[in-house]
Amino acid sequence: MRKRWIAAGCGAVLAGGILALPQATGQQRRIATATAISPQEKSEGAKAHPQLLAEFGGPYAGPQSAYVTRVGQKIAVQSGLSNAQGDFTVTLLNSPVNNAFAIPGGYVYVTRQLLGLMNDEAELAGVLGHEVGHVAAQHGQRRQKAATRNAIGGTLLQVLAGAVLGDSGLGNILQQGIGTASQALTLKFSRSQEYEADDLGIRYLASAGYDPHALSSTLASLAAQNAIDQRVSGNSRTVPEWASTHPDPAARVSRALQKANATGARSTLRNRDAFLAVLDGTLYGDDPKQGVIEGNRFRHPDLRLSFAIPAGYTMENGTAAVSVTGPNGQAQFTGAAFDGDMTRYIGAVFSGLSKNATISPDAIRTTTINGIPASYASARANAQSGPVDVTVFVYRFGPTTAYHFMLIAPAGRGIGPFEPMVGSLQRLSAQEAAAIRPRRVQVVTVKAGDSVATLAGRMAYADYREERFRVLNGLAAGATVRAGQKVKIVSY
């Protein structure tokens, strides 16, 4: 979460188009499965691009970005969407979640977190090829049609579940409609669509001269990473999975391996050394400038604040807001323009919740939370699942600075399950803020006497160090390291 408040979302791909065209000839055959990028798609992509950059942390600043662009353009032309690499805009995003996506118009994206999980250039090409395959196969267009048939109307609960909201709240999402980039990106692909994109990504790898088995190894790493995330005690982040849970990750890895074998491609090009040289030093995990999640607590060194979520709830940090989800309600933490009037602030948040109905809060109450002046009010609203209580809880941090929780709970509960959370918000001291440090990927050379255990002991985590080290380096259980081998660790 940064100081800039905008609507945020997460997911995969928008609409594309597909036609069976004659396959190109030449030493490097391109898989021409799609129509050329149309002027309309270029225009729509150019319009969505700035919004996506803002929603997903912006472009990552570093030498890794130019490298990702080169690889992405090389693989994207294999789709047949365009034969000119310059027609594709490939962006490395400053996001701490494992994600990648593409949209029509030649725009392709991958997060730095997913880049850090990879072990060579071919894996990067495979991921980006998979996403371009979704566009070439028209999957986003079909998904948007399904979304339109199930448009959410003016309900509250479903919107909060489907998007991380910014200062404009629910009303802005509803006004923008189901066709916006962020709303479309919250939808998942079907089993058959994921398989088809895998197949296309594998074909693109072979066509570009890479080892087509690279996609399978990436999927295996993602499946292992997801397993760790589920095992970590007290883990409060719900990570959007690039490798969808449908189909089953293990089955998908096996299928991708079989499809790679079936290509008959002899290339084993992975470019591991070049990839690791570029990856060294890449930010890994949360960017302190956007706040960090550790266990059940969120801390933001720039905003100088911290809060903890209830047991049994999960938390996701977006560029614009922090979303909280659990068995008895949902919430978001964000900020908005503040002129010093808490009553006017609360009224503005409520007025933006729905464009179809007026939501009138009850009397505004005032209190003090850990020395911070606070005000709050609740209202009854109708969601598709039934009546809910909506509460806006605002904290005054300064004459022109305020932040708030928007809470949604079953009717009659009020703040209810979120009472410990709203009471936990506190200021961070200068020393506490300074102690929040970024983690980075560090590429090291294994020395004589090094082992998985000793190298894992250098990982900047308090738990599951060996498991994290093995997943980060694609090492199966029982696999060892050898002197002279390059491996990744995560350090401060």
C-alpha cells in the first residue's frame, strides 16, 4: 500500500483473438495462431497500461527490467500476433506476489516476485509465452462475456471480495463496470483454458529455440511455493496464484512435461548463468515503500503505522489498500483526501459505496486508539447474500492526513469480529520504521563444505529456511549442492 490511493486488482488476462493461419517458414518457425494486433487493441491496451502499472506496484526499476523486456519480446513474436518485437511492451512489475498476465495490444507483464522464483531464462520465456497464449487463444474475451452475464450490480459484499478498493470505494468500481482492466483481471481461467495456454507456451518455447521443458519446471516451483505458503504457521497473506489450483498443480506439471516431450524439440537452451547474473540483487517479498506483512501484522515505515488482523483472517497488500478476509467479514485499510473534518470524511466514504442507493450511517462516534483520535459510524446495507453492517473507522494522523478501515460484517455484528483489529492500529517510532528492511535475491557460488543446510541457514527468514531454499532453487527433497554451483538465497 502506497500513499497514492487507487483501485487495485489482481489476476491474469483480458480479451484476445485467434485464427488458424498458415505457419511461417524459416529457420525459426513462429506459431501463427492469432490475428495481428488490431489498431483497436493497441488503443485499448495503451489505455489500460497506465492503470495496470499503478495497480500492480509500477514498473520495477533496475537492470532486470530491460532483460525481461528482451526475453518477453522474443517469445511474444512466436504467437503470430505480430512479427515485430517492437509491437510488444513487456514490463517487470514491482509486486511481491507470484503473477504474470498479458492484455491485447501487445502488453505483457510479470512480477519481480515470480522472476525471483525462476532459475533460468527459458523459465521466464515459458511463463510469458503462457500468458501471451491466453491472449492469442481469446480466453479473456470469453471470460469477459461470462463476467458480463454475472455482473454484480450494486451489491457490496461481492465487490469487496473481487477487488482491492481505493479511495473511491465501491462506487467507483461499479461505475467503471465489468469491462475495466482491474475488474476483468480478478477472474480466473478454466481448466481447459489453462491447458491450452500451457500448450501454446510450450510451442512458443520450442519455436524460439528454448528448452520446451522449462514451463514444466516453473510450474513445479510454483506448486512447491504454494505448498510452503499454506504450511507456514501464521501466514496471513493470500497469494494470487499464477499457477491456478485448477487444474491440480501436480497434474499440470506432468502434463506440461509430456507436451514438451511430444514437441520433439532438441534444444536444451536455458541461459541459466546469464539469468542469474541479472537476477542478483532483485527485491524479494514486500517493498517497504508499500508496507510489509509479517505474520498477522501489517507495518508501513513511510506512513509510520502498524496494525494486526484477527486470528483466522488473511491479509493481502495492494498498491492502494490492504484487504482483509475471514470467516465473519471482510475489510480494507486505505486513505482518502482529508480536510480536517472527520464527519465530512466519513460521509464521503459512505457516499461512494454505491451508485444505486444511498447508504445512511448512524450517529458518528469518537474515541481514541493508542493515542490517535478516531471516529466511526455504521450503516445497514443489502448485499446479494443478505443484509450486512458496513462500518467506516477513521484515524486522524495529522491536520491533513487520515486513514480508515472499511468493514463489512453480517447484519447485527457491527464492528464485531474486527474490534481487535481497529484497536490495534498504532504509530511506528522512527526506530521501528528504520528497522523494516527489504529482502533481496542474492546469487552465491557454493564453496567446498557448503551444504543445503548451511546455505539455507543464511536465508532471511525465521522459519522453513531449508524448504524455502529448496523451492527457490528448484531442488527436490534430498537433492544436494556441489562446489562451484550457483544458487540463490534471500538476504537483507
